[in-house]
Amino acid sequence: MNHPQELKYTRSHEWVKMVDDTTALVGLTDYAQHSLGDLVFVNLPMVGDPVTKEEAFGDVESVKAVSDVFSPFDGEVSKVNEELLDEPGKINADPYGAWLIEVSNISGQEELLSAEDYEKVCQEEE
Amino acid sequence: MKLLFEKSVEGRGCSILPPLDVPACEPKEKRQAPLRLPQIAEVDISRHYTELAKRTHGVNDGFYPLGSCTMKYNPKINDEMAALPGFAKVHPLQPAHTVQGCLKVLTLAEKYLCEITGMDAMTFQPAAGAHGEFTGLLLIKAYHKSRGDTRRTKIIVPDAAHGTNPASATMAGMQIVNIPSNEEGCVDIEKLKAAVGEDTAGLMLTNPNTVGIFDKNILQITKIIHDAGGLNYYDGANLNAVMGVVRPGDMGFDVIHLNLHKTFSTPHGGGGPGSGPVGCKELLKPFLPLYHAVQTDDGYRFDSPKQSIGSVKAFYGNFAVVVKALTYILTLGAEGIREASQNAVLNANYLKSRLSQWYDIAYDGICMHEFVMTLENLKKEHGVTAMDVAKMLLDNGIHPPTMYFPLIVHEALMVEPTETESKDTLDQAAEVFHAIYQKACEDPEALHQAPTTTPVRRLDEVGAARNPVLKYPF
């Protein structure tokens, strides 16, 4: 399973890429897309919506189930990857290219996991 | 197989519609051109549907242990009763005094179903389970609002709940508070206590729950909600486990829905329509939907409750389904109803016990009317998933159990045999499951290839969801 070193992770299988000190991209990890299977729908928030740490900001749907996607921190949605609404399969094809949202004015990101620690979380779940 | 549209031949047709026997009216906005419909002879239509029927699998074909759906056999006498002209040929706009027998059916069905569930009143308007949930939540909402208690906007739903629960609550304009289950698959009391407050409108629960276990803390659970000022909603999906044994009303529930098409032997889904009556305690009765049939000194009539939430469906719901359910209740009687539930639980435990020789059961102990297996180890060791096993069951003439649900169990297969299956059928099914397990260990690839004997092989579910083709350009 591919979990790039330069990214940070959550226990609920989101990845975080810092754009600058208070802005970050959020997506679903390779492990998450693999466990969910082929995605068929994605629900994302609107630009300007607030997000709250550990609360759902959207959901993804596979033929098996719908799963919430959780925010790794508090902040405000500054961009939404609208391309995914038409082509949710991009998350399966390229989980680290297919970011879901960009969040600005973030706070509370201290507890994010390194790639190494995240691998351990995945192994525990296996 | 060709569609009716593709079978259409210009100039063919049939006269299956009866002649007009009421005065014709000319609508103001009339179509300019006639509707383009397939032109087919009656014999070809008949063959078309027979061919379709041959490609399906129903309870009349074989074992159908679809968890949480209660695919019991539907006795033919139900249909005979519903087809009686006095029931089948009535019109919803007929005056009540000309359909007294139909109103009596509704009041009798209400009386018996209230007796079975421990409720005080019931509406038959909702057309299915989720529709019933939505209606029940509107009753809860109306109740709080009538008391000026407008802060109560949150519905507590356990993570093992049916997906319709949070969906219905959202539709009713409420927010969901999800609480995790404990290790036994039951409600985590401490988490529940932490979740309730002045904003709690109510709790939605099935008992026995989604993993087929009766939550023994139910009285404590419903009291926590009541003490916080909320109401308790019982999802009747799993009522087949407890009819005549224990009543939701006595467990502390204030409002419930039933699935007549599950528990009371009326047809499901495409063979329906369904019926999801909502029962409630006295405190919610003033808010019930319109068309509530009542008995008075002058016979039966429809009552409109004073603070009614209005209609949730035209007239009185799917009436013929209520006739079928009432027939079922009267056929079985009080003892038979209890026996049906007892045998449903016995059958589930028997099959669970046999399957546990080969498969992992997600939760230990005695189950109620259904149980959940987890095929996680089979997947790890042999690369065979719950989906693969389900597909091979199809090759053996068995409808697969519910798959990948509940979400809290990985590689889940949820099995509900129902009471209408004999020990022979259960033994045959157990042998099939055994053979599939052996095959999975020896030749996993064979399972990846299944099904091989069905009219269609594995369907492209992802393609169907991503690019649904919903119309035919005719």
C-alpha cells in the first residue's frame, strides 16, 4: 500500500498535504480507497463552509456502502475538487492526486500521524 | 433478452384495456399527438413477462435467507382475500357508508397490530418501512412542537442501524447523533448517556438489533431517553423475532413502524406494494395522519385527528396489503403468531450452529431471528470475499444473504432463514455453505468465477452506478 512520506494522516484514513502554514489539501488514502472499493458518488461541501475537527465534511459512496469523510482540523473550505463529482473513480485511480477539498485558516492539526505511524494503524485494522 | 420496445411491431396490438364506463371529460391541456407506446400482441407480452419471471429468484423458487428482510413464504390465501371484489373493486372516493367492510378491516388490523406491538393507535398510510420512519419522526417532531419545545432537533441513531434511519431523520429535518455499539453489538450505555440532552428529540432503535441480538438493557436505554425529554422510535424491521413474546410498547417505545411486507407475509419489493403502518402511544395519537378509520355507534368512518401532521400518502395507504396482513394474523391466531416468532428464532440458531463449524460468527451466543457471519479470515487466507460466496450460492439455487451489512462487521453475510423453512431446507443450505467453504479453501479461483449457471454472470455494479441508463430512446 502506498503512503507517501511527505504527507500527514488521520486514523480515519484521510491524508493531509500542507500548502502553507494554515492551508492544506485533504484527500482519502490509498488504504481507504482500496477498502471502500470502486467509488460511484462523492458529496463535498461548498467553498466557505466551516469544517470541524473529527466531524464529517462529506461522504463517498461505493457499491458496498456510504462512508463519511472526516476533517483532520478546524478551518474553512477554500477550494473544492469539483472534478470528482463527475468522476469519483479518480480517487481510486490516483488517491494522492485526487484531493477532495482545500482548507484555510486551519488549527488543531498537531495530532496528525506520520506515514510510518499511519501504516501501523492500517496494519492493526487488517 | 429484448426489451418490449425492441419487440414492438408497427400495427400490432391488443385490447387489454376495458371500454370506458364513465363519462368522458376533455382536459384543457390535451396531448397533441398520441403517446408512443410499444405495439405488441397480448401473447407476446405474456411470453415476455413469463421469460422475465423465469430469470428471477423468489421465495417460490427456493431458499431466500436475505438478512433483515424476512423473506418468509406468503400464503396464497392472503391474495385470495385481497382479491375479493368487495375489497378489490372499491374506489377511494366512495362514501364511507358504502365501504363499511373495508373500514372494518382497517380497524381490526389496527386492533391486532396494536395488541402485538403494545401501541394505542395506528395509521396505515405509509407505503413502506422508510416511509413509516419518516412519518413516525414527523409525529415526534409535532409532539415536541405542540409543547413549545423547539430545541429538540437531534435524533440518536446507533452505528449498527439500518441506513434508512439516519436518512429518514435527515428527511424529517433533524440532525443525527451517531453512537457506537459496544463489543456485543448493543447500545453503549455510557455513550448514550453522554449523547442525550435538551436537544434530544428521540432515539431510533431496532430490537433485536441489526446483528440479531436482543438488547437486554432496553428498559434502561428507553428510560435514559425519556428522562432527557425525548421519545423512543422502534424500527419494526426485526419484529419477526419477538411477536407474541415481547412488545415494543412494553420496552418503552412510543412510536413504531411495521413492515407488513416482511413480518406479516405480504409480498416484497417489485411484488409489493409494501405497507409500513406506524403505531403510537396515546400521547402521539392527536398527530396521526388523516384517514384514520374509527368505529362509532353509527358504524365506521374516517377520522381526521385534530393536530394531524396531514397526509403522507393519498387516502388510506396500500389497503389491499392490509387485507393480506390481516388474513395472515387471523389465520395464525394469537398462538400461531407467537409460534411463528419462536420458530424464526429456532431456525436461525439451528442454521447458525451448523454454519459455525466452518464460518466465523461475528457475535457469540444465542441469536434471535438472524445472525451475522464475518468472512474476514476466508478473505485473508484464501482471497475469497463475502461477495464471492454470495455469487456461488446463486449457482446453487440459493438467494445470497445480505452482504456487507451491518457496516461494523467486515466481509459480513447476514442470514435470516425465517420460520417458513423446514429443517430439510436448512440442512440442504448448510451442506451448500459447507461445500462452498471447502471449494474456497481448495480452489479460490472457482469462486471468483461464480456465478456460471445464472442468466447473467457478474454484473457491472460500478458501471451501473456511475453511468446508469434510465431510458430507452423509442
